[in-house]
Amino acid sequence: MNEKLWNAFLEKIYSEVNSASYHAWFKDLKLISINNDKIQIQVPMEIHKRILNENYYNLIDDVFFKLTNVNYTFEFLLKEEITDTLEVNVDNVDKLNITDEELEPKTKADDNFKSNLIPKMNFDNYIVGDSNRLAKVAGMEVAEQPGKIYNPLFIYGKSGLGKTHLMHAIGNYIVSHSNKKVLYTTSEMFKDDYVNITNNAGNNIEVAADFKKKYRDIDVLIIDDIQYLVGADKTQQEFFHTFNALHQAKKQIIISSDRSPEDLKLLEERLRSRFMWGLPVDIYPPDYELRCKIIRQKLKNMTISTKIDENVIEYIANNCQNDIRFLEGTINRLMAYTAMIVPEKVDLNFAVEALADYVNHNIYSTSSIEEIQRAVAKYFKITVEDLKGKRKSANIAYPRMMGMYLARTLTGENLNRIGLEFGGRDHSTVIHACDKIEKDLKTNIKLEQQLKEIRNLM
């Protein structure tokens, strides 16, 4: 009877929420017991308790009432909490699918092992919106079952969108809920370790063995910014062998990049194909609603939170379009200015004054691709049709690259959309254009000034 009711409940919930929300917060719930007017439900993570209580409690209540015509109260428990609230006997263990091994207290795999994880980056403070919901769901599933699904998990998106935070959250969850060894590193750190070993090992087999032990004698490898392996052919080869060793041993691999696997054209094909074995998932720039959530979270428990007007939050959210890191910098700037002036109230006029220079020079434009194209065409005295056309003369091709670069950095549009708007070009053409402009910006001061003048025309 209870199983039939629970299945009916899940079916009804699935029809009431979107697919991402269902898979994130309901799919892995388990019915523990129905006693009188109380229902106990097992949840996979601590964050589920808060989300279900704060965001879905009324919906759960309504659905159960429609199914049973009874008003229940609901208690959400982790698996380890169930053993504390119920008498653990054979029947209960079978009912809850708890093994003897899981009932034993977990011990750390190696107290001297350094994971490089940042404890404060966890699922509880990873703010979720439509732009990162799928990545969060996938990350939670990997954290629950490392090495069993989505291996590798490949997270990609532009810098400053929370990829690193999510990777640390996955790692921290695994460490706190198991005795698995988790190592967080960056591609630069991996490369430095490999270069140091190849330069210093000589005939010392132990030195090379230490390298392999560090990166292979683990349960989870988290490697950030894999795109920086471009150009390091020998390091790529070593990472290829490390990847194979871990994957064959069913150890979890989590990778991040600023672009999708198929867009990493300068990496070895055999590496890129392996990155597609599991689940590639992208994170988009945060939408307005998510930016507001992030701002409120950052202000929580700060003294400024009691002084700040809601329209100040809206002002910051509207002017920090594409980068969470820059959004955080904007909040810090406002905090510093508030500490100096000590106003009674942080209203919109105060915020505009505090962020005046910062906003003018740094905050992303809300321009569309069409506006960018018009500005580029006007600056170079050509037409928008020239930018979309097939002509490859220098006076057209380079402005076209600049337009693609501005579209990539000033809008939230993906590569395919940008390529489409620039005459139906392939996304790899957009990547080449962006890479070319970024490279030239490092040595060409005039180019930086030109881009600034184009932005002023929008």
C-alpha cells in the first residue's frame, strides 16, 4: 500500500515541477514510514532538507492530501539519521537498504593526505538557477556515486561562473560521506609536477613512482582548467595515461574547462574523445533571478544587509551580467565604500555613487549581437552585411573577429548562436577569432583602445 502511494506521489510531483527540479530534489527520495499523521522521508544530502522544507513543503503537503485526504507532517532524514531515530533490527535494515558496512562509522583513508579542497565551497552555499541547475544535479549524482555514473564529469563554461565552486562541493561531499581519497588540482599544477619530475628524476625510479602514486593512488581526481594543457604535448601524454589508469579502475574523474570537449581543438583527439565518455555539462552566465539570489547570499549575515534597499540589489544584478566573480567584486566594492562613509541607509543613490567608476569601466554591457555588429561596422566604416559576408580581406576579416570576440564577452550567447549571426559560421571559427583577439590584446595596446571605443558606440 505504501509503495503504491509513494509511486503515485512521485508521479504527481513529476507533473507539477520541471524535469530538472524533479531530478534534483525528488528522484532519489525514499519513503521510510507513515505513522499516524507523520511521514518520514529519506533524502540523499543535507541540502535536500533545506530545499524541500523551504521551497517544496507546501507542494508535498498538497499532493499527499489530494492522494489520502489526510494532513500529514513531514520529516526529512539522512540515511545516517534514520539509524538514530529507528530501532535498527533486521527488518529495518532490509527495509532501508542499509548494509552492515554502512552502519559502521567511517574513517578517513589517510589523515596525512592533502586533498587541496576548500571546505567552505560546498553544496549548501552553491546557489542554483536555470543556468547551472543541470550541472548541479549531475554534480550531486556524482558525489553520491563516484565512479559509477558520469565518468568523467566534464563541466565547462566561461570563467567566473562557478565551475570551481561546484567541483570543490562535489569533492567535499565525497570526503565527508566516505573514506575515499579525493585530489583537487589544476592542469597547471599537474604540468608543473610532471615537469619537475622529468627534470629531476633521472634514474631515480622512486621519484617517478611518487608522481604516479599522487595522481593514480586515489579514488577521485578533480582537475581544473584542462584547456591549459594545450601546447604541453608530453604532459598531455602523461595525463592520457593517468586518465586511462583511473577510468579502468572505475575511479571518478571530474574535469573543468572554459569550453566544451569538441571545442578543445588543440588538445589531442584521443583526450577529447575520452572527455565525451561521461557527461559534458555546461554552465551559462547567471540570469537575473540567479544574480539576485547570489547577491542576497553574499550579503547574508553582513551588517550592510539590514541597511540595503532592494533596488540596490536589482541595480547590481542588472549591471553584472556575465561573471559571478565580478559580481562578488562589486559587492566588496560597495562594502568597502559603506565602511568608509557609514551611511544610515544604502539606497540606490548611494550605490550609484559608490560604484560609479567601477561600473563605468568594468561592468558588462547588456548589448545584443546586433548592436555589437552595428557598432563595429560604424567604427570601421563598413557594413553589417560585410561582417556577415564571405569576404576575407584584412579590412573585413579582422573587424569580424573583433565583433565575434565582443559578442562572446559581452553577451550570454553561445558559440553556435554567435557563429550563426555572423553569416552562419561554425563555432570553431568563433573560437579561433576569440583566441586571436585575446592573444593580440596582450601585445597590442591600440587594439584595446579600439575595443573600448567600439563599446562606447553601443
